[in-house]
Amino acid sequence: MRRVRSGGSSTARLAACALAAALASLACAPSYVRTPVFKQDRSEIYLRHVAKGGEPIDRGFSHPVSIAPVRLTNILARIEVKGSGDKDQRKPAIPTGVLYMIGEGASQALAKANSSQVVVVMALERKRSLGIFTTDYATTLLLWAKDDKLFIQIDKLDEPISKDPNEKLAEPSDQPTNMKKLHLLAGDGLSPQQSPLLIAADWRDDVFRESAVRVRAGGEVVRRTILMEAPSDTEAKPAGAGPPEGLSPEALRALADLEETRRRGDLTENEYQTRRKAILSGQIPAPSAPTASPQAPSAPAAAGPNAPASR
């Protein structure tokens, strides 16, 4: 009788079982699913959710939510960041050149998102140096809404990217590394969270109705300096408050002119508050219209520079 060797077949069966288990675990492992929403040049904004076993994992976001592009742009424009060094200066977090693009695309994405999806921003801006060299800079973010808060998580801020076409830009992580030791700063309607790169905005706050950027003739987008320049809350004008009663017509006109100058972005918040306080205290600025030059005393038509003086 011939003896059957079963060792080889047992090893093969064990290997097949291990492979099947590995494949099953991969199938059940969480994975990202992306849904494109907005694309402009090389920048893109899309929705991303985590799926397990083919099903999305609900994260309890308050989506969809409708936030106007202008309001969203104003929120992003007011976010400021500072390094950890004593000599580091506070500066705007989001580059001015991509503000409107992000505001428009993120607004569309938030309106289409569901409770499992975050908004992923992959913004690229090409800058020129010395007139001939170009470099692409990346700003990448995650956004989501929860109740009346809009959360913005920073991943990259205006960072140069590789010129290698085969090197793909990494998308934002749920847990950024913060290699530059940056910190987001508090402001009106803005509250930094425990993570140094996460900030929450009270997106319904009236402060975000006022534009923090303006467009000059020719299309140049410029920022207004508005943060950390206002006086104390006791001196600042309450949101939505009108002028006090009993002011003279001249004072009311001066306040109206001041508000118009403020809306154009020609004043910092500190300058606005200082001038407003002066007007309310009775210091009315002189009218800006040119005054007529004083007329010389009338003289006979025949009189000239050499005419004899009257007795």
C-alpha cells in the first residue's frame, strides 16, 4: 500500500486560508471615498468620507448647510496664524490669491455634503519670481459644520510644492503634523480649538457680513487690516447699533461719510473707532469740498495795477 503524504497539501491549505483572511480584512478596512465638486485650473475641492465594508461611516456633521460664498470668504479672510517664536508676526492664514476660489468652491461643497463627508480643499497658486521663475504653492484644508459652528482645519499654508510631475500632492490628513509649529489666533467669531491647526467659526455671526477683502480696479484682491486693532469692547460700536439720538445734521452726515469710507476698506478698525468717537464728542471734520477763494474788493473797471489809489 502506498502512503499518502499530506504535509504539502496542508501547507497549501493554510496559505490559502491566510490569503483569504488578508483579503477579507482589506475589504473591511476603512477607506476614503471622494466625490468631486469644484475645479479651477489645478485647484480642486471635493467631498470625502470614510467607508468600511462599502458603507459610509456617519460622523454626525450638520450637512448639508448653506453658507454664502461671500460670507465664507469673509470667514477665511479673518483667520490669522502665528509661529511659536517671539519674533514671529501674526499674518493671514489663507493666501489672498485663493480666497475667493476657496470661498466659492467650499460653499458649493458644504451645500452638497452629507453627515459623513468633510470638504477637502486643494488650492494651488502659481507665483513668479525675478520675472522668469515660477513656483506652485499649496494651501490645503478640511472644513465641516457641526451645529452652528464651521470648523476649519489647516494642513498646508502657502507651501511650495515639488516640480516633479510624478510627485502627487498629498491630501489633508485628519490629524495634521504641524511641522512649522503654527498657531491659529482668536478673533471676532473665531475660536481656536485644542488642536493648534483647528479653528471654529460662529458662521452666523454678523461680523462675517462685513467684507475683509476688497477688489481694486483691475481685479487686484487686497486685504483690510481688521484684527487686533479695535479698542476695548466698551468703546467699540455694538453690532447693528445705530447712531445715538440727538446728533446734529452735521454729525449725522459725518458719521455717514465715515461708514462709507469704512465700507470701501480705506480705514482700519482702529482708525474707524477713533474717528467715530471724535464725531460723537462733537469734533466734526471739516467738509472735504473745496472752498471758494476770497474775492478781491471791487474796483473800477479801468483800474489797473498802476492806477492811482483812491483818496
